[in-house]
Amino acid sequence: MLFWIQHKWSGLWLLILALGGISLFLYGFFPLKYHSGKLAHMDDLPNFIDGVSIDGHEVYNSGENSVILMVIDGLRYDFVTEEYMPFTGQLLKNKSACIYVSVAEPPTVTMPRIKAMMTGSVSTFADVALNFGAPAVKGDSVLRVATSRGRHTILYGDDTWLRLFPGLWTDYDGTTSFFVTDYTEVDNNVTRHLDTVLAPLEDKKPKFDFLVLHYLGLDHIGHLEGAKSPKIKPKLIEMDEIVKKIYAAMQTWDRTGVLIICGDHGMRDAGGHGGASPAEVLVPLVVIKSADFQCPHEQGPGPVVAQVDIAPTIAWLLNTPIPGDSTGKFLPSLLPSDIRQHLYLLHVNAQHNVKQGVPTDTEYYRQFKRAETQFARYLTSGQQSAARIAKEFYDESLIAMSKQLTESTTDFDMFSLGLATVFLYFVVTALACVTLYSLQPDNQRKISITDKHRTNIGSIVAFAIIFAVFGTILTVACFITETKSQFCSFNPLWSIAFLSMVFALTVTYFLIKTGVEKIRDLSMLRELNAIDYLLIIGTLFHAWSFFGTSFIEEEHMTWYFFWNTLMFFVLVRTIVVLVMYFSKRWSGATEVQEKPDLDHRMSAVGVGIVPKWVLLIALHRYLRTMNQTGDRWLFLPDTADWLNAPENSIYLQGHLVFGTLLTLAICLWNIRHMNNYMKFHSIITILATLCILCYRITTNALHSPFEEIKSWDNVLIVEIFWWLLAGQTIFEAITYLGVFKACGYNPNSKFAYSKPKEKSEDYFYDIMEEPWNINDVKLNLARSLTHIMYNQMMLIIVLLMRPHNVIMVPSIYITCLITAKCLDHKLLDARPGRNTEAADILGLTLAHIWIGAVFYFYQGNSNSLASVDLGSGYVGLSEYSPVKVAARMGLHAYAGPALAGAHLFCSLPTSDMNKYLQAVWRVSNIMALQRVYQLVIYCVIAIVFRHHLFVWSVFSPKLLYDFVATVFSVQALLTIAEIVLITHIVSWIARAIIYRRLS
């Protein structure tokens, strides 16, 4: 099993295993919503109230109604005012309409909110992950009961409705909700149907019973420009005109028209949504009727209702039963004035909730029984006092029932949670062993004679025994715990998962065992200095800080504190080094005289580094003010707000141009690491940058004296940009094959294949053993491809970034470059003869992880789903593509960690191919260990706080972010592995074809 721990990509494979472990954890933590399978029928209506007979069908009848549900995506409560929506505001002022404060439960994204409005039940947090897939609803819903009763249902707008409720529409025209750069067409596609659908038939009856209009433009504006965008008000006025048109049309019908206007969720000032802030959770719900309607509530902010209350209300208005899994209540303003019918509806509502599993030993259940008794008394005696008491008891019990049913937590799959956590601990322990083994000196990792003589058969037998032991333990655990977990169902699909888990546990066990046996020399720990220990301790402590909810919501403050502390320590240490150096030099110390290279290193690193480091501190202080993030101080103005103000557009454009050109300069500087085609690479890089600037001009982010550029197709510009980057990578790989030289063209490439003359003349070699400089070319190709990756990544992120954030890209490069110099252990930090390579790798890797985390929050990201910038996913796209959108959004969100990690791999030692691969091995192990360590600690925290008040608003989003971070960590290491693989493939092709011809 020694080969496993020595494998150069063992850290990557273990990280992939950890990804499987966290997937199992998420399955146990976010089980899909359980549906009872109960389908509502009119026969379920009660015909007896505490033994008193009543005709349920006759009393439940709401008359002939046509209901319009107008969903304005992203509508915040404070948007419904006379300033933004004058007609609606006037109706509210005249009490011709009612407004409620509707509470949208987290996660505040569209799909689970639609499900809540139509099924009457709160979705689980797992629905946020399914928001882009939107599988069909399997349980009961308003649309199902309406269709079963022959109602005509029509949808115009967001096609999420069609995916959730397929086959339940009489007519529909869906538009995709995910193309967020479209402000107008998505709404025009809805409005163009209104004149036809609102016009009554010849008998003055409307053409529908239930009409859904879902407008998306407001939400799209919010995503790209924020809630304070000047485009918000015109869009709301447009929505108000539509309300006016619908209200006028309802007056022409011979039946009652009911218009319900609501938002599926709100939006933060920054424009995102998905979290639990008041701006995202509190949305308006406006009720308008065509005639004889007077709002019973006082003017001002209306009563608070739940979003699930829409389902039973619409079901009753359509004369259909309440959906089977509904936990909502009827909206008070639409309840009939007839006290008998009013009380019956409250009884139906309460009895329906009781059937959902309300405990019978609670006070509110007893209150329901008292209300039932008083209602029966009213039916037999007609006493108004009994009716008033019954209504009061019903209202009290309904509020408590709905709260209990809404807040009842979904059963966690504790077996899956426990198994996933134990497995992740195995993985993190194995990673620790692999990392410590890789940090040992080279002579300690040599294979001994005993190891060489161990038979493969013995290893296979040992593996089989341990595999059987783990399989038996898991099987016994499944039966002893009597768990209902699908993991222990032993059906064909889950059996594969079961065996995969046993195999993974066995592999990690042998890695741990081998690591314990083979880790003999950790002398490299003696080379660590105070800054190294600061990096290690800070990294370890950071994971444990999440036991406090505030440390999750305000994680950026932890990283800001860590980074400021590191910068202070480095500044002090650098000053001390300079003082020591000059004092020894002036005193004529032999140490200086015996180190002739010290002057060179001090002039390149030491003397000038202090002012550079001070300027870097000032730069970070400025970047910290760019975007407010977290939760507590999010409302405070920041530099981005100032730059995006219309009067400061010139400064924003200067910011954009300066950041873009500085990135271009860095890319041109990095070209020196590529093959000897400087002009070609320079031209490609400049053209790609021009594409970025042209794209900015076409999207009005940048003004240009050349007006014709604004008319260019920005999608075509981005396509050209991608082709330029792809062509550069392909061209670079071809040059290393020696194709040009083999064709008779000698471009004077410094990375060409060659054979030392003195050896080829003095010795005879077999043609496949001749001493070609294969390793040198492989090393140069790896270095070249790594820098191409870094350059292209910088250009792509500049393209995706918001204009005010573009300055982050060159800032990351500058920070990484200066930090790497300051952490050099050879700068008067080591005595002659000491090997500091492992210490350098450890310190640099952790420092780059810190840099990536700091810039992640500088960019405005947080642990709230609302901080995800959807607009970045649609740069250069003309239609929705899930893969492209997800890739763009992911790279944009994790731009800081991605660029810091890429710079780290670009700065690895390149003196020898073996040393380079060893450095890649060490860095990969350290990065994988840090990621899985944070993951496993947070899994324990999530289990401990699974019943916490903030489990869905704070702990769960962070868990999803950790999962996504793990996915991108795997992708990052896979990218480096692909670069190394390409070097081997190119070398093999050259060995087989090219240099045979040259010889």
C-alpha cells in the first residue's frame, strides 16, 4: 500500500472522496420534502359540527369567481407605494384594496416560493439546490384540485410553473427566468396576451377561472443593478399600468374578479436574494376585488400573513377543496361577511390542519375543540355571542396550528449524517498523513528493501480482509440502529453507494496505517518561523469559529483580522531583518562576508520591500471599503455605491480602464515564461483585452468616442474572446511538439528539443535512450501552460467582474507577488546548509489560501445566498445554458481563491522537473487538507446546531457554500493535473514522432 501514499495525486483523489462524503451529508441534512400523498376532494368537507348537521357543499360555495395571481418577481414590500405604483397606491388609500405583509420562508428563491403558494406547504432548504432544475411537484396543489374540478387555468410568464405543474394548464406561454440580462422581453411576452385573455366572452364571462401572470423584469434589474437602480421605478410604473388594465377589465365581467398581487421574494439593496434579511423575506400581498369590496383593515402596513396562505384562499375562491398538504389559512379580507359561512370556513381550515398531524395534547387543539362546540351552539341556537367566541377560538387555534406545522423540522437522516462525518474524519486523517509524508526530506521517502520484497498478493489479501470488516460493521450498524435511511435500503442503486463507501473507508484506513508507519522525520517543522505558526494556528482556529452564528454571518471580519495581523507581523519581521542586516554589515560581521549572495537578495527583496509592503497595506485598506458584506453592516454605504452613482461615472470608468490595463501589463509580463513566440502571445493578449473593452462599451459600462462600437454584437465579441484564448493554448502545445522545426522552420525557440553534442559524439545510445532534453522541455511546457492558465483566468475574470471590482484582479497578483517575497525563509531566517523547501511550500500555500479568502470577501461575497451575482453567469450569452452559466458564476464568485491558487502554482520551483512535481504534490496535499479539515469541522457544527433557530437562514447556506467550494477545489487540482498530463502526452508524442525525424 506504500504506492498509494507516494502517489503524486493522492491528495486529489482523497479530495474527490471527501466530495462524495459531503454529498452524502447533504443528502441526510437536506432530505426532499415528504408529501403525504393525500389528494383533496370535495367529499372531505365536514357535514357535521360537533354532531350538528350542516350542508358542507352549500356553505363552502364561494360563488362564481375568476382569480388572477400576478407575481412580480423580486417585489419588495417598500416598492408598493404611490410613488412607485400610483394606481395601486390609490386603491390602497381608498381602501378599495388590502395589503398584507407576506412572509417568504428561506430560501428566498423562486421555485420553493411558487411551491409554497400553490401547495400551501413550506419547502425544504434542499429546494434551493433544485431551483434550476425544478422537478415536478408530486403532492397536491391548487392547480391539481382546480383541474380535477374542470377549472380553466392559464399561465403567462416564468416557465418554472410549467416544470413544477406539467399538464395542468388549459393554455400557457412560458418564458425562461434564468436569462437575467433581459429586462423587457420577458415581461412583454406576458403583457402581449392580456388584451386577448382579459376580454370577456359574448356572455360577458371571462375566458379563465385561474390566471397566473409571472413578471420577471424587476428581479432581473435587481440582479444586475441593485434595488436602487434608476430602472426600478419605470419598471414598477409599468407593472402598475398592468394592474390598472386588469382592474378595468374585471369591471366588465359578470362574475367577481379577484386580483392577488404579490412578490415571490424580495431583494437586498445590492440586488440579490436567497437569504433571510427583512428586505428578502418581507414581500407585499395586495388583494383587489372587482366590486363591493371594502378592506376591513386599518390603513398602513397590513397584517402579517404567510405565503402558504395563498393556496387555501385561491382554492376556496375556485370552489375547490384545500390542497392535501396545505398548512395555510384563509386571507381575512376575502372571508365572507355571512357569519355562518365564515365560521364554517374557519372550521374547515382548522380541521384540515388537525389532519396534518397536530398533537391532540396541546392547548391550541383544545381551543379548536372549544371553537367547534361554540360553533355547534350557534348553529342550534343562533346566539351571536357563541359565534363571536367561536371565531375568536378558531383564529387563535389556527395561528398556533399553522405556526407549528410550518416550523416543524423535517426529519434528518441521522445515519447518513453520522456515517458521512465519520468518513470525512477518515479522509482528513489520511490527508494529514499524506501531507506530512510529502513534507519529509527526500531520503526518508526512499523505498526500503523490505518494502520492495512485499508481495502484491499479501496486500490484496489484507485489503480484502479490511474491506470485509468495514462492510460487516456498516451492515450490522444498519440493522442495529433500525434506521430508515435509504443508504441501508440495499436496493441496487444504494448498494453501489454502500460498497463505494466500504471501499473508500478501506483505502483511507491503509493510507493512515502506511502514513503512521512511514512518517519518520518531521525535522522540517524546526524550519518554521513565527509567521508560519501564525498561518497554521489561524487556519486551524478559523474552522472552529463557526460554532458562533455571528462568525458565520460575519466571516469576513475573521479573515480581515487574520490578514491584518499577518501584514503587521510581516512588516515588523521585515523591519527587524533589515535592522539586523545593516547592523551586521556596518559592524563587518563574518556572516555577511561569508554570504556573497546576501547583498543581492537584500537589494531584491529586503531593502525595497518595506515601502512596498506599506503601500500594499494601504491598498488593502482601500479594497476593504469597496464592498460591504456580511449581515450587520450591509446597509452602510461603501466605495462601490459611490463609484456607481451616476454623477461619479467618470471615476468608475477610470477604475475599470486602469484595472483592465494593469491586468494587461501583468499578462504581457508573464509572457516571458512562454515559448519564444513573444509577438504572437502579445498580440493574442492585446486582442483579448480589446475584446473586453469593446464588450464594456457595448454594455454601456464604458464610454467611447467611437459610437459605432456600441452597435456591435456583444455576444459575438465574447465569442471571439473565447476563440482567442483557445487558439493561444493550442498554439503553445503545438510549438512544444517541435512541429515547426520538423517542418524545416526554425523559429529560434528556446524550448526546442535538442541533444547534447558532446554526449552524442562520444557515446553510442539506442535511439530511444539518447539523452534528449525531454525533462527540460516538459518543465518549460508545464511552466508555460500554467502561466497561460493564469493569464487567461485573469482576463476572463476581468470580463466577468462588475466594473468597480476589476481592480481586484491585478491587486491579487501584486499581493501574492510581494507576500511570496516576504515569506522567503532564506532571508536571514535560515543558517547555511539548512533545507527550507518544505517550510517555504507550507507557508506559501497557507498564505495564498488566506489571500484567496480575503479577496473573496473584498469582492462582496458572503455566506448568504443573496450575495451570489447571477449577472456574471450571462456575460456574452444569447440564450440560457446551465453549464456555461454555472461555470461563469462559479469562477466569478471564487475569483479570489482561483487567482491566488493559480499564482501559487505559477511560482513553484522550476529548476528541475522532479522538484516541480514534488512541489505540486506538496501544494495539492496541503490545499486538499485545508479544505477537508474545514469541511469536517463544519459538518460536526451543522449536526450540533441542526435544531437551532437559524439552522435554515445561517448554518444551511454556509453548508452549501462549503460544498461548492469543495467542488471548485477539486476542479482547481484537476486543472493542474491536466497540465501535468498534457506535458507527458506532448513528451510522448515528441518521443514517438518528432525527434525521431530530427535524429
